[in-house]
Amino acid sequence: MLEKTDLKAEIAKETYKARMDELEVSLNALERKLWEKKIATVIVVEGLDAAGKGEVINKLILPMTPKDFTVYAESAETEEEKLHPYFWRFWNKTPEKGKIAIFDGSWYKSVLADRFDGITKKKDLPTKYEDINSFEQMLADDGVLVLKFFLYISKKEQKKRFEKRLASKATRWRVNDQAVKRNKEYDKYVAMAEDMLAATDTEYASWTIVEAEQIKYAEVKLMDAVEKAFTERIEAADKAKKPVVNGKFSKKKYEPKTLSQFDPAKEMTFEEYKEKKAKLTEELKELHGKLYQARIPVVLAFEGWDAAGKGGAIHRLTNALDPRGYDVNPISAPNDIEKAHHYLWRFWTKVPKDGHIAIFDRSWYGRVMVERIEGFCSQDDWQRAYREMNQMEKQFSDHGAIVLKFWLQIDKDEQEKRFRERQSNPDKNWKITDEDFRNREKWDLYEQAVDEMIMKTSTNYAPWIIVEGNNKYYARIKVLETVAKALRERL
């Protein structure tokens, strides 16, 4: 892409001034329309050292309302960020609907500067490119406008700008040893940039190469492209058809494939439960301490039928853990802030740091169960969610996390029995609502959705564990044993 770029491109002073005046008015108006239509935008500005990223971004934001955009300057990972999966810090910075996030440097550092410095090995590049593309695709599929610019200058021009900066005490700090080295090995660095651009130039997040020998030309070209993209997205939003909301279930009587293989009526006596629980509690206490020392993160997701015993299983598990080393995240319907972001955003913000455990009482899988069945998302939304959730969990695993997902399985009669018990118990009737009974009427639909969910998202790096739950003692011990075994094997 870079080899065909004409670095001699420039713009006359008069033309530049006239066009910038037009762009300031136009971009201000378009920004307001993006806000009105709740279209989020991510703008990535990458490029060679001294290519003028800062100058171009300053011009771009000039006509914009400060409350509607945020500029993030890429820097070395903080100690806190290093303790999380790589994309954790970028998910935390994704904009809510209607707002703009501008990245001066970004996730591309891992496949360019880090590659040049030897931090990223060539063998790791395919996985990193895949993670980048999946991140951008998730945003784009959710309606985020993703724009990417690469500012390009010649080796001679880059050296000239370095010398100018080094000549002044005020700007000397902007030229470090690594930048000088990249100039000396310019061809090698540009070849790596070519690899990056080719591997991540997609239909949903394409690159625009900006010739930046003349900074005024670069400013106009980038802002022209932003204006065009804003206009096209707004026009597309005006023409967009209402998304199809359809759970897409078979009209024939559904025969369970996965869940039917498990007998929820497995038994365990209280005496056996008490003995095993005591041993497992002691073992988990010891394992949790070792887990922290080894800096291994753990993600545990609990799903299951209403009244299946998720809370009880989680309670027995946490009794064996150091409270300073875990968080329990009860997941309910998203609030207004969460709705303004990608549906996975609220889960990425709760990813545990290395050595800690995050427990989710219900999880991101609501997308393909309740949201699918109740029509809270479109057919396209829930159908692509299987891929998105697998990709997210793989990134957790690639970072070193243990990822386990539990489905607590009870039969319909046992659920009804527990519902009635809750209704008659003053200490528990707050747990039962009319909605629980309405959901019960859709048992067959949920059974089909759960079967499909397990088949499509149970992986070797993030398996589903079906927990036979009619007997609470048996279910709780199976959860404790499964977690202990996973920690033990990893350690």
C-alpha cells in the first residue's frame, strides 16, 4: 500500500485555507448528527515517527464539541494494564453511542513498534492480527464507525524533522533512541508497516494512507476522508431498515441433544457432601494462594435455569476463597450506560487482573438466551454473538486465564417445586417473580437455545460444564471439584 503512495502531494496555501473553513463548518454539523443518531465513532491515527499525528489530530478536533470526543495518546502499558488481557484497556476506552474516540497510536503498537523492538515475535503475528480484526469487526458490527489513517513520510523527511526537534530544548524530548533507530532502519520498519496494513485492511475497517510530507495536505486529506465517512454513515442510517427480531427456532418439537445426555437427578447424601466440602474448601484455600503468587487469572461464568442453584454454588465456592482475591459480578438487565456501548463492554470492564478470580452470576450468554428469546436484540446480533464470545474467551485464555462456564441443569418438576418453596417462605419469596413463571412457559425455547449455545461455544480453552442440579449437594460439590481440578492442573 505504501509503495504506491505519492509523497510529493501538496496543497496550495489559498486552497488549504478555503477548504479548512468549509471542513470546520461541515464537521461540526456532522458531529451533531452523529450524536443525534447515536452513532459511535473510533478514529485511529497511526504513522511513522514525526509524521505529524498530533498536528493532524489537533486540526481534526478543532470544530468538534469537547464533550463529544476523547483523544487517547498511546503509551507504554501501565502495570495495571499488563495484568489484564491486551485489549482490556482498549475496550475500556470504546465510546458510547453518539461519541467519538480518537486514538493517537493504538492497539497497532503490538504488531509494529513492538515487532520492530523484538517484543512481538513473528510467529505470534497471525494471532495478533486475528485479535485486532475481531476487535474492529465486533465494533463495526455493533454500528461503530471505524476509521483508520496511516501517516507516511520519507526517510529523508523524517530525519529532517528529527534534527529540527533535537535542535530545540522544548522539543528534544520528542525524539527518543528507538525513533532514531527506526529511521536508520527505515526500510525494515516500513516493510513491517506494509505487513500490518495488508493484514488488517478490511471492508469494515479499512486503512487510508495519508501522504504527510506537507502537513497541510495531510490535514486536509484526513479531514476530507472523515467528512465523507461521517456523511455516508449518516445517510446509511437514514435508509437503514428495521433489524429483524427473530429467535429463529424450529417449529418442530425440539429434541435436546446436549442437555439430554445429563441426568439432573444425581444424588449425594448430606454426610458425603459435608465430608467432601470440608476437604475441597481447604484445598481451594491453598490453591487460591498459589494462584495469586503465580499471577494466573480465572474467569468463572454461571448460567442455568431459574432456581437452579447458581447463587448457592457460588456462595460455597467463595467461602473457600480469600475475599481480597475475587469479585462476584451479578449480571442483570443492562443499564443506560451499558446499553450505550457494545454488549460485551460491560464484561470486559470486569475482567480480572492476573492472580484474581472474576465470578459472573449470569454472563454475556444472556445475548443468545433471554435476549434472543425475548426479542431484545436482532437476529443478526445474537447469531454473530457465538463467534464474538468465542473470540473474547480465547483472548482471555491466550493471556493465561483459566476460563470455565457452568450450566446448572434441573428438570421442570424440580424447578416448579423450588418456585413453590420460595413462594411459601417469607425469607425467600423476594427471589420469585411473575417473570419467572412466564419464563417457565418458554422452557422448550430456552432448552433449544441452551443446547445451541453449548454446542457452539464449548471450546477446549473455555469449556461448558453441565452440572446436574436437582440435588443441591451434588451440584455444589461438582462445581468445587471442577474448579479445584482446573486450578490444580494449571499450577
